[in-house]
Amino acid sequence: MDAEEHRPAFVLHDHRVPRPHFDLRLEQDGVLKSWAVPRGLPDSPGRNRLAVQVPDHALDHLTYTDENKFIADIGWWEEQDRNAKRFVFTLHGRGAPVRYALIRTDSDWLLHRTKEQP
């Protein structure tokens, strides 16, 4: 990757209030696209998680924390594939890179950890 090339950021916020949940936020088009993930990111390909798309957030929300919101992971992400029903991406955070897919359902999204990992 060229030193001048921008790597879009991501953050995984761990919320405690009003109910424990996580927010996955991906930098795209000058905002943070956001999904509430009530049970956290899936830890294996056999488990999908509900992901409810919520309103976009400003980029300055990337590092925002308070007494009820913590940063569970932060780093950059890259897109592998996208169409109207599926969006595949890799998160490069504090640990090893992990590839996920957001899959469109009739009303929400499913977050899926792919079998193929980087």
C-alpha cells in the first residue's frame, strides 16, 4: 500500500447502556457507517450475528468513549467484495486480521465470519 493511500478506519464500541451491545463502525464516504450488533462479532464461521444498521456517525465519533462506552477494537478495514446483498471486508485491528461478511436480510443484516481468512 502506498504511503499516501488512506486506509479507512473502523471501531468496535462496547456499550453498557441501555442494554449491553456492540457497535461496528466502518469509515466510508466521510462518515462512520454503523451497525448495532447485540451479541458481538461472531467468533467462528458457524455463528451469525444480527446486525441492525443504525444512523451514520461523524468521523470524530471514532475514538469517542465515556463511562458506558469503550473501544473493544480499533484499526483499519479493507473491502474484498460487495453487491446489493453482501459486503465482504477484513478488519485489521489489535489482533490478527479477520474477514467478515454483512449479509442483507429482508429487514436487517447478518454479520458472518467467513471460512476463508486472510
